Amino acid sequence: MRFTLKADDLAKVLTDNEIQAARSVTGAMREVTDGLKGDLRADVVDAGLGRRLANTWRGKTFPEGGASLDAAAFIWSKAPNLVDVFDRGVTIRSKNGFWLAIPTPAAGATGLTTTGARARITPGGFERRTGMRLRFVYRRGKPSLLVVDNARLSKRGLARPNAGRTRSGAQFTRLTGRSTVVVFILVPQVTLRKRLDVEPIAQRWANRVGPILAQHWR
């Protein structure tokens, strides 16, 4: 019994095998992309850092269309600096060597810039947003404070001027309900402990590439 294999028949066999191999590699990389991205997101949520930061982890498999023997998984965060802070654990100090102003719930989430735009809350942004003047309170052996006087807390727990308006629109200060509200706590530095495990998670998925590829190989 004899078999004759022509060159064009051999080329077809090689081409078919290459196509199947490319599909297997690409399928494996897609599984790795989704799995690694999912585990990194779960790590953020489990650390108590919230869905918003978790969802900054994104993933793509290249090529995005079709299949390739050189397929690769690419996973990244859209907030790399923040992820890095919680992955390493760092000590944050004020740029000018004085204080870090940590907002209390009474401060709110946003303030106003000098141009009137909304931005992350700062002492200056708080004053521009509320029209209230912050007062520095030094405490020996304890964190110092920035407070507002003659204030009240709104139903949402935000510091507000303890004032009202007459029927004519003139503003007046209420004599009742006045209090001093702590808006910022001042500290020289803040140490954030390590809360994420990015590298071990990535390494686990790197170790799974071979077995996953074997499962996809037909």
C-alpha cells in the first residue's frame, strides 16, 4: 500500500492546523484576560475600596478580531497611581511640609475652584462653595482642626451657614441652633496600609496559561 502526498495537500494540512492552533491560543488568552480582570476587580472590592475603583481594571485580548498564534492578554487600570498606592502601602505627606487636610462628612465631596468649577473638596474650595470662613484650631498632642462657627448641619450632614432670609430676601443670622462644626482634620502625614495583592494574582494567572491552553487545544 502506498500513499502519495502532494505539496499542495501538505500546505492545506499545515494551514488547517495553524488556523486551529491560532483559535486555541486566542481562546485561551481571552479566558486569561477575563479571569485576571475579574480577580483583580474582586481584590479591590474585598479590600473595601468600592466598585468604582474595581471597575478601573480593564482588559483586552489581542488581536481584537480573528485569531493568532501570537495572541496576548493585556490588563490595565485606568487609575494606576491609586491602585499602586494601595498595592504597596505608602506614607503621604503634604507637599509644602505643613498639613494634610482630611475632610469630615460635613465638608462634602466637592468644592469650587477659583473659576467656579466643581472639583475635589479642599479647604479653599469649601469656603468658595459655602461662603463660610474656616478657623484654625490648634490642639496639643492631637490633630489640629479647621472649623466653621455659627454653622448648622443640613439633613445630609453638610455644614451650612446658620442663616435665613426675610421675605424681602435679606439674609439674617439665626440665634438658635448655632454650633461650631469640624470640617477638616489636619495631620502631618497619612500612612495607607497595603490592601491589594496585584502581583500574586497576576502570577497565579500566568501559571494557569499552560493548562488553559491545553484545555482549548483540540
